[in-house]
Amino acid sequence: MVITADFREIEFEDGPRRCEGLFRAAIAEFSEKPRPSREEIAQIDDLALGLYDSVSREARHYAATVLSRSKDVPPGLFQRLCNEPVDISAPLLVNSPLLTTIDLLRLISRHGLSHARIIVRRRNVDPVIVNLVRLLNAKAESEAASRREVAASPLLEQVRDRLRALASGSTQQEPEPEAEEAPQAPSGLYMDLLRAALSSNADAFPRALAGALDLTVVRARRICSAITYSDLIACLKYLHLRPEEAFLLTAAYYPSQLFYGPAIRLFLDRYETLSIDDVELRLEEWRTQDEAAQAAALQRQSAAISM
């Protein structure tokens, strides 16, 4: 793909703004090609995926909107956008002619009701999908009713009282008669994470988590925006947080998954059975992957700019 003057002007901008401008300009130029070649499709795919983790949600939504009108799309970028939350992926889910019924069912299976409610807005949507969305809606309503029934249970009230005390910093941990105590996180670390989780700044907690774990902020954001809390509790276990501390931090990001008694008990069981050795291995894998991804992204970006 030929880099135009618009691209060269972006070259003089710094940091995230440069990535954002290059990403948008590349998508815009690609969309104007009536019949892009395979080579051009591959080039825009490499460029866009290399910049993807450095651009804003607005830029990703822009790409989804532009590509939703096209029959020739970069396949890697297309798949990445379809699997984003619906505030980004909605234009593709509703309008893209490339998504087959099988594709749509796979997306619903992976992401659940949030994607299903958007997909059902498509024109001439398959009746199978319509019926599936009805079933998912009915199930969600039933689960919500069950949660309301248990919301006033004594167990849940005890947990809430404990969390209120933790949030105010007024509760002292009572010593337990154990032969050997597991290492505990530094007292200031938990309070720093708690303040970040309760902050009005949505990026405060991912940044605090990244600093505590020596991870990239991009990786921390991915952990905090995952569909389930599995990766987040591995991080909190790595920091040796107590179960109630880990619960409060996790509930700040996944309230719908930790709203009622059985879900709370499941969380505590999962957290207690996590192996420190396993979570240490997972953290090392993430660090290695991020280092490789950063190096590859810089290489792609340099190659794209020099073309």
C-alpha cells in the first residue's frame, strides 16, 4: 500500500497521537479502494494490528464503522473488531455482509447476551438467532429474579458488612491459628489498589495493577476487561491478597458475576485453590508475550512508515 502525504504528516506527531492518526488514516485510505489487492489487504492488516493496542476505543469504533460497509476487509482486524465489546463492534454486528449465521452464532456463544441483542437487529436475521436471543433473554430475567431473592440473605449481608469495613479501612484482620502463615501483600499495596478501583478514573486500576505486577498497561487493561474474572484473580493471588481483599477488588470490575451468595462462594473456592506456582508461571508468560508483541509492533510500525 502506498503511503501518501497524509501519512507523512502524521509521522511528525508524537506517541499515542501518532499511532491514532496513522491508524485512522490507513483505514480511511483502504476504504476508498474499490478493489484492494491481496497484498494491500495483508499490508493494512499488519499495520492496523500492530497499532491496535495503542489506539483509543473511538478509533476502533471508527474502523468497525468503516469496515461494516465493505466486502473486502483485513481478516485479522475484522475478527479482532467483531470480538470487541458492543460499543465498538456494533456496526459490524449489525451491518457487515461478511458475517454468516455460523459466524454470528459463534460470536453469541463467545460473548453472550450483549452481542446477541445487537446481532438480532440485523436485516433478515436468521430465525434461529431470533429464537436463541429470546431464550437468552428469558434466562437472564430468570437469573436476575433469583439474585433478587437471595439479595437479602444473612450470608450476603455479612459479606457486605465485611466489604464496607474493608473499604473504610476500619477492620483489623484477626490472627488465625495457622502453623505457617502465607506471605501477605504489603499493607499499602492493597489500599492503593482499592483506591484505584473505586476511583472515577476508569484507567486508574489497570495502571495500578500494571505497576504492582510489572506488566504493560495494555495487558492490565485486557485483564480488567476480560469476559470473566479468571485472569484478574490470578493477579491478585500473585500479590498474596487475602480472599476478602481480592473479592472486593474483583467485585468492583465484575459486579454482575459476584452479586449473589452462590457466586460469592464459588469465587472464594476458586481463589483459595489457585496455586501460587501456577499464577507465577502465568505472569511470566504474559510478560514474555508482551515483550515479543511490543518488539513486533515497533518493527511493523517502522516498516510501515519507511514504505
